[in-house]
Amino acid sequence: MTLLVTVFAALITTIIWYKSANRSEMKLGTLCLMFWSASLMWLVDAIFEYAELGAEFFTPAVADMLNDFYLGLSVVAFAMIIWLVILLLKDPKGVIRGMLVKKN
Amino acid sequence: MACFLVPTAEAVVTTIATKVIESKERKNLKAEADTESLHVEADKLPFSKKMKWLNNMLWGGSALLAFEHVWHGEVVPFFPFLTAAGDPSSAAEMLHEMATAGVTMAVLVTAVWGCMVAASNYLEKKADEQKKEGAV
């Protein structure tokens, strides 16, 4: 479930990145790469788990699925926070710098 | 258990390599500033930029996986930081997971990055050829 949520986040971010005119300024590529690479890593995890559990892997308990979904959403929120921090630190549009200069 | 440590270790190495490559590229750019070769290379993405893709993938993926490990209580904010490290049998299991899943994760991410670089090089080559044909 965490893998699925991350893959969907990667797909949506990639579509936004592709359609966005100022993708470089908004550092959308960083967010895309973060989601895709986490998806790849969880895919490896899923393959190893499948090798261990077999068909049982595809029939998780409802409680486990819910917890994994909750984790997936939390992971997406965490990634967005990392992206926002990077965006504010790099400040490509100079918004923060402009604010600080005005105040000074 | 601690599979994310393998891509993290790779990320440290590639970040240092990127810094070295970046400084070399800057030196070369200064040296070639007055020559025509600068115009030929101008359309191509510098390799350090492509290395940054790998850095973003490795650091980003590892950070999200680390979050998952904290969620499951496998990483704790106090010594020894990895719960499995406290018990010898769990530690052996953890090392086995790092050697199998961790290494596979790092290899897969690097392989995907390799494909991205190959595609980018192909497109740059194609654009260069079209430019030359246009000039003739």
C-alpha cells in the first residue's frame, strides 16, 4: 500500500512537472526524483517480501493495509515538507530574500 | 531493518564525487572561456548536473525509507539507533537484509539513473547533429 501511494504521488508529480512552465524554478524535478526513487526502493522491498511470503503477499489483513495507507500518506507529507524546505532555502524567485531586504 | 543505509552510503560517495566533478568543470570552463569549444558544449548538460539527479534520487529515496523505518520502530533516536543492532541474531539478520535488499535498491536506482543519462546523451547527440545539418 505504501508503494502504491508513493507510485501515485510520483505519477501526479511527474504530470505536474511535465505541464508546468516554471518546473525548474519550483524544483519539481527534485520532488519527482524523490518519489520515483522511493518507489523503486519499495518495489525491491515488495519483491523480497513476495519471494518470502508468496501469494499471501497479495492478501494483507485490513488493519495492515490501513496502517500502510496511513504510512504512505505520511511519507507523501514528509516528502512535500523536504521539498518545501529545499524550495525556501534555494529561494529561486527571491521571495524570502526580498522580504528580508525590505524589513532591513 | 536498515536497508536504506546502503543507498545512503552511496549518496555520500556520489555527493562528494559531484563536488569534485563540479569544481573540475568550473576550472575547464574558465580555461576554455575564450575558445570556440565553449559554443559546442554550451547546449550539453554538464555531467555534474546529471550526477545531481542521482544525488536527489539516493538522498530522497533514503530519507523516505528512513521515515518508514522510524514509523516501524526500527530506527530510534538513541544509541545504538538501530533496534536490531542491540541483539546479535537480529544484527546478523539486519546485515543480511542490507546485503540483499539494500544493495539491490542501490543498484536499481543507479541503473535507472544510468538509463536517464543514456537517454539524455542520445537526445543531446541528436540535437547536435540537427544543428550541424542546419549549419550546412
